Amino acid sequence: MRAMRTPEETAVLLSLLLRRSGQKRARVSLETIRHLAKRKQLRHVFIDLLDEQLDELGVVLIEITRGGYGLLLASTLDGAPSITAKKYLAEDLALLKTKATGFEDIRRELEEAMALEE
């Protein structure tokens, strides 16, 4: 019987995989993670621990709606522009405060933006 790998060992392999690919961001399937982890099932606890270990290695793990996970080198965010609520949400926050708008309007705008991305 094969010995299952720890979340730390799996994180090391995933981090190495991402770096050897030469990519700063990539997708990995659940099957790839299962293969590297030597596990038939990936429990939420394992994924949470894997996420923590990847963070220690400078890699961000993101669950993808379509299935699988995204890997992102945390260093890609160095030098990224800062966004502030004061700049982009000041009017919305003021309208929420006075109840001139509600979250249904904000959700609608967000849903429309997400639909355009697809």
C-alpha cells in the first residue's frame, strides 16, 4: 500500500511543479493534487492544511468554480496597484448609509460584471 503524502510534502511538489512550468499562475486538477498527495480522496481538512503550507512557500491556492484549483505565485502581487474603498466605493457606501441604495443594486452590478467576464 502506498503511503499518503502529508500536506507539506504535497505543497512542496505543487510549488515545484508551478515553478518548473515557468508560469506565474496555473490551474491544476483535483486528479493532479490527488496523484501528488497519493490520496484517493481529498478531504477539506487536507486542502486547508495544503493551503497553509503553500502559503509558507509563497504560493496562493484558489478553488476554481469549474473544478480544480488555481495556483498563483504570491510574488506576482508585489507592486500590484492598490485599490481603496475611498476611491472606488465612496459613493456606494454613502448611498448605503442613507439607504438610497441597497445590496440588491450592488449585487446586480456585480452579477452583470461577472457575466461580462465569462
